[in-house]
Amino acid sequence: MRRGQRRWATLGKAALLFGITWVGYIVLSRTGTHNYIPPTIPVSVDLSRPLYKKQSPDEVAPGEWGHAVKLGLADGSSEKHLEDESIEQYALNIYVSDRISLHRHIADRRMHECRSKHFDYRGLPTTSVVIAFYNEAWSTLLRTVHSVLESSPAILLKELILVDDYSDRPYLKSQLEDYLSKLDRVRLIRAKRREGLVRARLLGAIHATGRVLTFLDCHCECAPGWLEPLLERIMQNESTIVCPVIDTIDWMTFEYYMQTGEPAIGGFDWRLTFQWHSVPEHERQRRSSRADTLRSPTMAGGLFSVSKRYFEHIGTYDAGMEVWGGENLELSFRVWQCGGSLEILPCSHVGHVFPKKAPYARPRFLQNTVRAAEVWMDEYKQHFYNRNPPARKEHVGDLSPRKTLRERLSCHNFSWYLQHIYPDLHVPQDRSGWHGAVSVLLLPHIFLPHYNQLHKNYLSSYLSVGHFKLLLLWGHFNLVQLVNGEQIDCYSQLTLP
């Protein structure tokens, strides 16, 4: 009797185990392992939701929706004095910035093709946003921080890394640490000495754990939907550096101007100064939609995303460059010449406050550009030196590691770059002794605007043209002068005594 009971009990357990196994098989066969949803992220959750949600907009708040703030302060008033002081100290109207919410909304005026686009959030790589700063104003820095946290999908934002490049303002010490300690996924790294933008960003990149590095300046505001297009493009092509459309935030009123038409692309002149250009016709023909990526010969350099693995593969930044300036062109040349690509994405928008003037000096700008020219421009570097004679005397340090990098990556020469990437750039026909600016000594009453004052230690020579004697000065802007009916290139500003 007991033996029979044990037999039925054993058969019952076997039947129960078989039933559980069969039900499990049916469930798995219907769902498929590729559709497995982690239990921590329910299916119904909106994966586009940011880490922090903005509060409802305050329609009467100063600057809401990116509107301008015009205080109309009376000349001579104490408020006007404070405003002028803030502009003098930061090259931005921080008096106005301090009156704008750190969480203000920005209107999404992107083209319809961008606003209606859908993304596979689970398939996109995560990113570490790196922001280096030096003595930045409190409100512009924290508005940048909150803008990232409140416009970046939580599933995509691995962390926000702030790199303090040895600031000495008191409010950027313990006060900033206390404030940031209350925010999720925000890390503060402090340099032990002044490093400059290039090495400060590298310091942040070393600590980054996301698959993609996204570099932003410390006075930005991200528009809705800014991050997804950048990460999607890198998922499609890991060897591309992608840039958002850089919208302008007015330094005086903090009005946000969103570019709703065709964005500009980056270029440069033969002084190796970055310039914006309209999209050439051959690039328009390549694209099938307004939302398609734009191939750009160079980038502005402040705002971009890149696969961390690819960034390390192509040699990150040139750590021999000081402070900032020139690193954007060097990286642009390197990416294109070494098999990568550089693109601007019309569906990604980030606003940037362009200061009234450079907030601090960049005394090594010429040295940085010489490093770029020597490593990447081959014989075309002579056009750069002809327009910057002092550059020939610059001490640029050891270039052998960068030249070895170029050999290891089997990079194209600069002639290939000009032919395939920037065919619209005019290559001048320089002749020895025929370079410089023209200053007309006989026309003292003509006023011509300029960008930079000439250095007092400029080189000069005289050129006789007909009955007029012209003084050639090494300087800045471009003009073309006819001599005996033949065109010569004079790259500088027209200066007067």
C-alpha cells in the first residue's frame, strides 16, 4: 500500500515539473529572447523621459521659452552699474542671466522631419557628457548642467562630468560641491593646476564610463531632442564625429535664436582661422532629406560627440596644445585624413552663449595652429606661414608622437583632403615676397573695420604700384590687389597709418 502511494506521489511530482517546463517553453517561444524586457524598466515607461523633468513653464518668467530679457536700466543707476560690472568680468550679461531660471524651457522649432522622428532607445549607446570650465559664472554654468539633465533621456545619459580647470572663484569651491552633491549622475573633477581646455577635456574623458563622449561648453542650453540624433549616428557609424547645430544665445539678452533653415558647415582660411560657410551644391545633391547629415570639412570644436573607443583610436586630442584654439582644426584634419568623417546633424540643436569678447587670453593659439600645420598640412603649410610670418619662429615642442600617429593610422595627405573633402577652398598661388596687407598711405580718412589689431612688431615692406607707394603689413583679413593687371593675393586687413 505504502509502495503504491510513493509511486503515485512520484508520478504527481513528475507531472507537475513537466507542466511547469511546458508553460515556460510556451512563454519563451512567444516572447523571444530578443524582446526580453529587464524587470527594472516596465514596457509602458516612456524611454525618452529625461533624468529630471522640468516644471511647468512660467509664461511670465524672464527668458522663458528662450525669449530676450531687456531690463531697460537707466544710465547711471546702481543696477546699470552692476550690469556693466558683470559684462566686464565675464564678457556676458550675468546680471540678466542671474534673473533667468536655471530650468527655463526652450521652444522646439526644429523642422517637422526632426520632431516626428522615432528612436530605438534600447539600441542607442550611452554617453558621458564632459564640460570643462574655468571661473565660469554661477548661473550660466548651472543652467548648462540642468539643461543637460532635463533634456537628455535617462536611459542614455550615463553621467555628467564637470572638470574644474583650476578655478579660483570662491563660489566654485565648496558651494558648488554642495550643490552638485544633490544631483544624480553628476561628477566634479578638479584639475590640480591650470591645464587649458584641451587637457581639461582629456581629464574628463579619462574618467568617463559611457560608450560615447559628448563635449559641451560651460555656457550652453540643450534644445529638446538634442541627444538622440547624435547617438543614433554614432551607432550607425562609429568612425564619425557628430556635431549639433550650434544656435546662438545672445550674450546681452540671453535670447535663444534657433536656426530653422539649412545649417552652415565649417571651413577655414589660410591663417587657419575657423569660418562658417553655406552648404555647397554638391553636398545638397548628396542628401535626400533636409534632416540628413551634413558633411563638414571642419568643426567649431566646442560641441560634439564621438565614440570613446574611436576617439582613443585616432589619438584623442593633441595634448601638446595649450589652453584652447587650433585644436578643432587639428582634430578635423586628422579625422578626415585618417579614414573617419565629420558631420553636422540638422536635428540636434544646442544653444551657445557667444561672449562679447574672449573671456580669457589664448596666448598659445599661434603655437597650436603651427602644430596642426606641421603634422597634417604637408607642403600646403607654406600658405599658412606666408600669412603668419611670426609662426615660423614658434617653438612647438616635440611633434614626433603626432607624426608617428599619422603613420600608424595610414592617413591621407593634405592634397587628398583638399580634393575630396574641401574642394571649394581656394588654394592661392603664392610667390615669394608677394604676401601681406595693403595700407594706402594717401587715403587717411578712409575707415575700414577689422577683427584683430595688428601686433606692433609686424614686418613691413614697400611695394610700388604705378605712382602710388603701398605699405605691406603682415596681418589678418583677405583682399585681392591688381598689380600691372595681374591678380595677387594679399591676406590681411587693410590698415591705415
